[in-house]
Amino acid sequence: MKYIMTDNRKALLKCGVAMAIGFVPVAAHAQAADAEPSSGDIVVTARKTGESILDVPLSVSAVTAADIEKRGITSINDIARLTPSVNINNNAASRNDRSAQQLIIRGFTPSAFTNPTASLFIDGVPVSSSSAISIISSPERVEVLKGPQSAYFGRNTFAGAINVVNRTPGTEFGGSVAGTLGTRDLYRLHADLEGPLIGDWLRFRITGDRTNKGGSY
């Protein structure tokens, strides 16, 4: 039994579906394999291409899938607590809910809720609310980019960006089930299933989580 601190105070059902489609010639696979970083390197997509985090000329903090599982990360607030120079304002626009959170990187606080200085992305696609990131179950990693990112991620990234990267579905059928129990009615259930549908051309990955945490009185 393990105890994990989390801000969730009521059950939250999360489900994410990732699907990968590939039409890549065999020769291209050989070239990609030669270009892969050595074993043990963390691969990030901070510049819209996979490369070792050591080769990226940017300030990048990557939270891997192993870190997410080990530390019980379930929200953008958990990412902020583990990443230096990153804060979350939970009372933006005079509201206190997940849809009104402000992302603050390196102290650049937005002048208004509608004028962010940092933005959130899922696989490089912008999302308007941090609640969209909460539905991603068991991502491959979370990349926190500090400093201006307009060249790669567009507007509203003057202070930086957070990009959640989904896992690529595997080439063989497989899955897993896991659970966590703790004090104060804490529990978490996780399940995932992946595999090919049409050879290497069409693959799927389905994941689901249910988390509950009682409040403190």
C-alpha cells in the first residue's frame, strides 16, 4: 500500500484514446533507427521533431511516464510543483476551478485571463484549458519549455509552453491493469489496451483512469 498526496477531492473519470496511422516505407524506418538517440536518453519534441533532450538548445524539463507513475501525477498542478519556475494560478478571472487556471512560467504573470503568456498543448496542438490535459491518461511524457516558443508553438508562448505527448500504440496486442490504495479514501484504478488493427498501418491505444481522494476536515 502506498500513500500519494493529490488535490483531487472527488472522483474524476478520465479516458484518453490515441491512434497512430503510418504509411512509412521500409527505407524510411531504417533511416529513423539510425538517427535515434542512444539508449537511456530522453527524447523530446520541443522543436517539432524527436531528438535527445541533451541536444535541444532550449530550457526543457521533461517528466517521463515513469516519473508520472512513481509520483502519482494526475493534474497540471502536480507538474507545476515538480518543475522549477512554473506556477499555477487557481483563482484566475475571479474563479476557482480547473477551467480558469493561469499558467505562469518564470514569473511572467498574464495581465488578464484572456491574454496568457504561456500556453498548453497536446501533441503540439493548442488547448484552451488545463482541464483538457487532465483527461490524458498515462502519457508518454510532459515537456515544460521555458522561454519564448513562438517559432515552434505560435502566439501566447512568450514565457513558455507545456506540451503533453501521448504514447504511440504498440505493434502487438497488450495491456495492463494497476491500482493504488491510500488513506483518506484515496484510490486510483488504471487500465490500458493497445495493438494493431491493420498491420503497421493502423494501430490503437485506449486508456482509462478513475481517481478519488477524500478531503481534509
